[in-house]
Amino acid sequence: MKQESILIVEDEFIVANDLRIMLKKAGFAICGIAASVDQARNLIATKKPDWILLDIMLQGRQTGIDLARELVQQKIPFLYVSANTNQTTLEAAKATQPYGFLVKPFREKDLMVMLDIARYRHQVETGTSHVRATAANKTMQDIIGQSTLLQQALEKIRIVAGTDTSVLILGESGTGKEKTALAVHQLSPRAAKPFITLNCAALPESLIESELFGHERGAFTGASARRAGKFEQAAGGTLFLDEIGEMPLEAQARLLRVLQEKEIERLGGDKTIKVDVRIVTATNRNLEKEVAAGRFRLDLYFRLNVFPIELPPLRARREDIPQLAYYFLKHYAPKYQKAADTISPAAMQQLQQYHWPGNIRELQHLVERHVLLAPGSTIEHFQLPETMAVPTPDDERIKTLEELERDHIMQVLKACKGKVAGSGGAAEALHIPAGTLYSKIKKLGIKTGYQ
């Protein structure tokens, strides 16, 4: 097998030399080190590297991003290795579609994992690798749909599952982020070990560190016994942190230390406990904007965002709606001993024309409700939420989706007299988990004093 060659484009000698040593140790051939875009162009023309590790800020007027645009045209795969990660730079770097982004400082293991994933992704995209689809398809059979956008997401799950790298799942509420995280776990070598979840939005700030790291007896008022946290519970397996964008900054700092050191201390304790856990996180927030606003740590963002998987909203994959609707119909009709087994063409047209702000979860609850209500074997009509009128040019400006969502949640909260969770609460009325609603209330700056 041909030894793969790598060009290192890095203007810091110490960093470049460290990369050279790590890569040679791993069996790569180093075809050169360039400190500027001009030097890199000359080496690319003469050495024909298979891969390029690319810093962003280089000697001279041109940056690594300028070179990356040329590499895309030449179809040369590359990864960024940089510490320069403000939001504007990050957005420009992402637009060049690199195979990975390694943030300085990094460990040798971080580099090797990133390279393994990048090489495999490149092989899949160029048709030089055949994914073992049988086991993957069986595991992901509950992820319903054949649309191109969904299949792209499933392919990413297959690519990353066999590695031990961090995964960040992005998508709106109700798009199936927890099911995706479970699929990553079930296809991994850790499948026989625990899959533990924690919704970061569902806990008050004072309890999140105790939930993550555990506590000793007497660590705080009410801590009557020692308790293992989620990291210990997930030993050898996967820890899924949902709504990671809601984690307080203090807890973010401690989580970052755990990811770097692979060890924890329970609250109130002084014993160090080694942990072997894979981290999968999810958010419906734009973490880059959260970083820019000072609400999320940049270094933690890059630790978690090694391999992002973006889930499409249901309105972007309308061709999957009939398959999803019948999947839920066949699940709920036997469960409730109802005769409904068909959806009329008119009712199906309703589903395909609706906007689905609550995505798959909203469709699931809608079908469940109408299975219970259907008098016969066919669901003839769906009672959908009233659509909001779009203002004409003579009216006030058109509201953003975020403003419409805020208005709708406030109306429901008012109708529920400010109650969020439990029977008769707004979360129940909106058919979303209470933790998700609490997250939205916090994000949208809604006050719940409607009593």
C-alpha cells in the first residue's frame, strides 16, 4: 500500500515540528513544511501531497483560507490546524468544507482520530471504500425516510460510529437528535456498555455538576449519601449531553477539564476517578453565535465539534412524511386497539403542506392523537394548528420565525396560567418535552408570570 504523503502548512516552527514527528510516527510521509501560501503552492506543484494540514494565519498577506479555496478546485483534501477561531474566521473556514478542524493546543490522539475520520470520509465520498451497511441499516431501521438529506446524515453516522471521537448533533427540536446519538452508540465498539443521557436544559444550574460528576455525602445540603454521576454511570459506554448549549459557563469549564484529563472528582471529594466515556452532544442552538456572545467556551466548542452531524427539519424532507405518518399509524393503532390503518389522500396532502415547526415529534403526536379520535379505519382529516397570517406590505413588518415562536409559546403559557410542566402544562399542550420548553423559554427571554 502506498504511503500517504502530507504537506504541513504552518508558520510556527515548534507546532510544525511536533506535527512532523507525530505523523512520521504514525506512518505518514512528510513531503514538506511551508510557512506561507506561496511556499505551499510550490510544494504542492512539485510534491503532489495526498493531504494538507493547514494553519489559517500564515506568513505573508494570504491566509490558509485563501489556499483552501484553491485546494477545493484542485480536489486536494485538507484539514485546518489553527488557534485562530473567532466567528468570522470560523464561518469563512467552514465555507471551504474542510475534512476536519483541529484546534490548538491538541494531543497526538486528537490528531490521529481527526485524520482517521477525514481519510474515511474522503474514501466514502470518492467511492474507494465500501461501508459495512448491513449492521448499520439494521440498527438505524427506526430512523425513517429515504430523502437525500436524511441519507447524508445516516452516512455520517456510519462513518463516525466506529471511531471514539466526539460527535455534535445539530438540528431543530423534534428532528431526532437522541435517536441519532443512540444509533452512534449502537454501531460503536461500546454498544454493549451503557448509553446514558442528560438534558442540560432540564436541570437548574446548581445541580448540573452534581448530575455529571456525582457527589460525596454531605457535599451540599440534602446530599445524604454518596451518588455516582453520569460519567461514572456511563463507564465504558457513551454519555449523551442533550441541549449542550444550555450548560452554564462554570460547568463548561469543568467539563472541558474532564474531556482533556479523562478523570473526574465528585463534588465534595478529593479522590480522582479515571473515566472512559465517549461524548456525544446535541443542540438546537447556533453554538458559533453563542461563542461570539460569550455564552459558550470556544475551546469546549472545538472539543465537542470534532464531527458534526446536521439533522434536516421535516419541512426540508417532505417526501419522507408519508412513510413517517404510516410508521406512527402502525405503531399506535395496535397499541390503543384502534381500527385506523389508512390515511386518506386529502389528509395526507394536509400533512405534506404543513410547515412542521415541531418536526417529527409534532407529526408523531398528531398521528397518535388522531388514531385515538378516528371513528373507523381511515383518518379522513387532520386537525392542524391554525396557520399564522403573513402581513401584507401595508401591514407591519413580517416577523421572524423566532418572534413567531416566542409569540406562540407566550400564548400557550397564558392559556395554561404559566404552568410549564406536568398535566395541563404548556409542554403537554405543545407536545414537546418540558426540558425543551424550559430551554426555549430561557433562549427567547420569556417570563412565565401569567398566574
